[in-house]
Amino acid sequence: MTDAPLWTPSALEAATGGRLIGEPRAIRGASIDTRSLEPGDLFFAIRGEARDGHDFVQAALDKGAGAAVVAASRADDCAGAGPVLAVPEGGEDPVLDAMRRLGLAARARSRAAIVAVTGSVGKTGTKEALRHVLSAQGATHASVASYNNHWGVPLTLARMPEAAQFGVFEIGMNHGAEILPLTAMVRPDVALITTVEPVHIEHFRSLSAIADAKGEIFSGLKPGGVAVINRDNANFERLLAHAQASKAGRVITFGEHAAADVRANRILTRPDVSVVDASVMGIPVTYQLGTPGRHVAMNSLGVLACIHALGADLARAALSLAGLKPPVGRGERTALRIGGGEAFLIDESYNANPASIRAAFATLAGVETGPKGRRIAVLGDMKELGAAGEAHHRELAEAVAANGIDLVFTAGPLMAHLFEALPVAVRGTAAPKAAELTDAVLATLRPGDAVMVKGSNSMRMGQIVEAVKARYAVAPDPREASLNAVR
């Protein structure tokens, strides 16, 4: 990227319809949260569920914000704090509306090739993989963390530099019609659906309805754009119908299905890496993934499908995948020193659903344990599963057994149903909350163990991960040596 300001004062006023009061500092970014705000960020004082951003304008400007975007009716209250951009009243939140307008302006001026990613499972990991491989081929802008909702998408757009060559946007939903306005803003050249699973099923009448909601992403495709679909998914035909009804000029499929355009002929999973022997539009490609797991390997096929659709360098992208590392909360691995030996932690604490927990079990099953080591799963409730929630949790017992999980700890009333369905020898401890489970997990770990922590974000399973890291000094991961040896 260049050192040019992200937005000039005149461009800000033109895009938002606002009026600058005071001289703004050079705008280098955008933020809605003073805790993560960086000097030069444009602070949007949006109204959250619990707090009004206008109450933090002074703090944002004191921290070095380039300017604060405020509602015109609050401009006089905030003007004394520093430079503000007063935007017209109207709508439920005029500041959020202004951020949307700025996002649309960013998209309109951009010449970047844009990819949008959605799916029930794997969208953040796939977005990060696309960011990783495209960054090696040009200036790439992508969503931070899981900024994929009604404020995350326009904020990500507003942050996109004009000089970006590639853009990668994650688009999420938990109700129908939520993707429609977001994909219309992003206007992707390529849109990818990783898969459709019973996630957020509480808000939908059926799995087919979830597929229809995910299929909305294709409605925003630029004319002649490319739709990328998982050929193995049971709802493939439904997703294909959405793609064919859109402005897509082409559909590319991926998976293990014989008819897939990007097909895995063989997937070799190892404790720390996966090797994929694939065919990409008839071109044989063999590559290594630095992030283990069969589910990651499957999504990597979608990544290569997007690379092909963008006309980027396929061989270079395949090579780049070897350096892909899992992000915090989504498979990050840490070696631990316990007593005179080592244990191994897999942090999957960011979120959970039936499909992702089964995938995490399979990954844990592939981890090598030390002498007398055990595979331990620490699980929190999976949310938004509706009336079938109890059954979805209880049915995980079969996957526990199939993957040779030795010990299971559970947090939450829903996971209690899994705990009751397990053999007594596999039961660790069950507790209502993650915080009440921490001491039991810490006391149980011993040299040679491999422990995986996973649950819905609201269960705050990450605090168990942090407690484990804090108690046991982090040791260099011995698996890195073997990983580097095969690179």
C-alpha cells in the first residue's frame, strides 16, 4: 500500500454528505472502538446495543483519532473535543449510515479484484487463507477477525485503500435476508460458499432455508462474476440455482466429487500438516498446508478455485499455502511445559457448531500424544440450534468414540447432555460455565496430553485457553522442527 491518506477531507465530506468542523488529522484508518483505535483512525460514533459511541468521542480524539464522525444533532456537544465530521440526521443511526456511504464510496473508487466468502463453517479460515496467498501476489485488503455483519462489512470497506489490488470480505448471517444488503455493498468479482450446515438453525425452518440464505451472496456478484460452490454439499443443487439466477457468468465447483472443477484426488493428513493432490480445472496440483485438518484441506480447494477465477498465479498460491498458520481461537497450537514433559494445546475456542466440532475431533485424533498421553476435549455449548439443540449435543458422543477421545470436559447446560451420553471412563468434569471448569482442566493435564478447547463464542471458552497458557510455561513446539523438515 502507499503512504497516501486513506481519505482526504473533501472525499470524506463528499462520500458521507457530512460537514467537517475543525481541521482533521491525516486519516489512515477507521474504527468504531476506542480500545483498538490507532492514531489517524476515523472514529465512527455508532450506537451499540449498550453504549452510544458519542460518549467516547473525547477518548477517541485524545487517543489520536484523525476525526470523529458524529450525528449533526450531537456536533455542538462534541466539537470542543477536536475535529468532527457532522453527518445528516435520518434513519436509525445516522453515523452507521454514514459509514455505509463511505464504504460504498470506497468500493466505487476501487479497482481491486474482490472476493466475498460466506458459509456455515470455515468462512473466517478461508478468508484468512485467501488473504495469505493473495498478499504474496499484490497489495491485499481483508476483513479483520470476523467483521462480517451489518457494521463489520461497511467498516472493512471504509478501510480499503484505493491502491489495493485484491480485497477479501467475509459475509455472515444468522437470519435470512442479512447477506443481501452486504453483498450488494461489496459487489464481489468472485463469491464463495464454503458449505451449508445446521448453524443458526434456530432461526430457520430447515437446512434448505439456510442454503437459500447463503445463496444470497451471489445476488451481489458483478455482471460476469464467478460463483464458487462446494460440490460435495447436500444442498449443491439449491446453491447452484441461486448462482444461475444471479449475474454470474461462470460457476466453479470444488470438492471430492468426480464432477468438481477443483477436485481433491487424495488428502494426506499428518499431525501438523496436510498434503493435497488435486486437479484444478484439469491442471494437476500437489501442495502442502501448514494448517492441519481435513476440513482445512477441503476449504483450500475453494481457495484455489477463487485464485483461478481471479486469474492470479495458481502455482504461487499453492506454494504459499504451506506457510498458512491457524489464527488464535481457530486452531492455533501451543506446546506447554508440564512438570518434566510437554503437552499440546489446540485453541478452537472462538466458536462451535456440530460440523466444526466433529472436524476438531478429527484433528485432535491426528495429533501425536506422548507416552501415557491422552486426547482431551474441553467443550462449551453450541448455541442457536433451536429445539434440536439437546439432540445435536448428545449425538456428539458417537464422534467422541470414533475419534478416540480419551476424556471430555463440558461447560454449559446443553453440553451436559453430551456428558451424560458418554461412558463414565470418558467423563472428565461438567460445569455450568467455563470459569467453573478451569481449575479441573488445569489439575488434569499431564505430560504427553493433547487438549482441544472449543465452544460457542458466548461461552467464553477462551478463558480456559488463557489459564492453561498462563499456568504452564510455553515451550518451543517440537513439531516445528519436523514441520520445517518437510517444507
